[in-house]
Amino acid sequence: MKNIILLLLLCLLTFVSCKNDTTQHESNSKEVDNLKSYFYPSDSLFPTIYAYKNSINPLEEKFHRFYKQENEKDTGLVLEFYNSKLMITEAFTLSLNSFEVMDHMIVDGDGKKRKAKVSEKQFFPINEDVKTSFTSDFPSHLDSITLIYQSKKHVYDSIFKMSFLDTIAPTILVKDSVRYIFANTTTKEVGSQTSVINRYYAKGYGLVRWTSEDGKNVYEISSILNNQFWTQLQQQ
């Protein structure tokens, strides 16, 4: 009889343990989805534009334009970067299923659009424990120079409240270790520049602030524009 009771208790403990494992797995899955919601909104085919101002030098502005793109193979998010002259400088197309970069374009020193070769595709950490690695290379405006761009991101702090645009939203801080490598294909000389950028992503908004670690550049979201206003602004 005692053996039967012990057996029943063992089965009960095993059942509870399995149930806890399942609950933990479900919790982790929800956590992944929650971090995805900290990236730029991806529910509209109509472009949205974020304007950012440098609080150190208010005359310096950046613009991020993003919109959903659908095709037969995948659903993507197009993310375009513009300078203060409203000229495009860089663009990414990301898969909304995997959050990997499908296409990367960059504008060189002569203003020519260059399609980059992407070798590492991870762009945004969709889980607190994930460390992403993105690498692409492209020819510069100098024929003998190839540029390699590397970005490694991880969640440094989560989740805290942050105030911007008269609102308060849950925010995560993502550390972005960036490295530019300049390779001369003729002389075989190689040089590099490194920097660390603190990127703040707010739930339901995406990137709302970024700063250089030395504090010399602090960009904060200043307004949200619709595409009609953006088009009029570019035509001025």
C-alpha cells in the first residue's frame, strides 16, 4: 500500500514539474513577442516618418521613414534613414517573421546608391538573452576601397518607463557596438573605427532616442509625420 501511495505522489510531482516547464516556455514565448513590439510599428502600408533632433546641436536632424511591404515570399518592414537635407543615406528591408535583414542599401560619398552584401543578418534582439550580429560590405565611392559595417546589439536594460512626445511608455535600452572597416583591395591595407551607441526603443513606437557613449550626440524623437506632409516637405 505504501508503495502505491509513493508511486502516486511521484506521478503527481512529475505532472506538476511538466506543467511548470510548459508555463515557463509559454512565458518565454510571450517575452519574445513583447520585445518585437518594441521595434518600429509594422501594421501599415502607408509610411510613417519619425523626426529626431540632436539636443546638443538642435540644427542637426535625422529622419526615419518606415512602412510595411508585402510580397509572395514574406512580409517585410522597409526602414529608410534621411539626413537633415532630407536626402536618403541608408535603407533596410527586414523580414517581419525572422527580424533578419533581407536587403541593405547605402549611399556612398558621391551620392550613389550601393547595394550591400549582407553576410550576417540579425538586426534587432527579439529576446533579452539574444545578442544579434549584423555585417554587410559595399564598395565606396573610391574604387579600391571596400567598406565593411558591423553591428552587434544586446538588451542592456529593461523594462523602464521613458517620457517623450508628451507620453510615457515602457522602454528598453539596447547597446549597439558598431565597427566600420576600411579595406584597400589594392594595397591590402585595413583600417577601422569603432563606437558604442545606446539605443532606446519604446513599446509601440520603436526607436525614440539614441546617444553616443561619449555624450557628444544625443538624438531624441521630436515629431511624428505622415507621408503626405513628408512629401510636401521634400518639395520645398
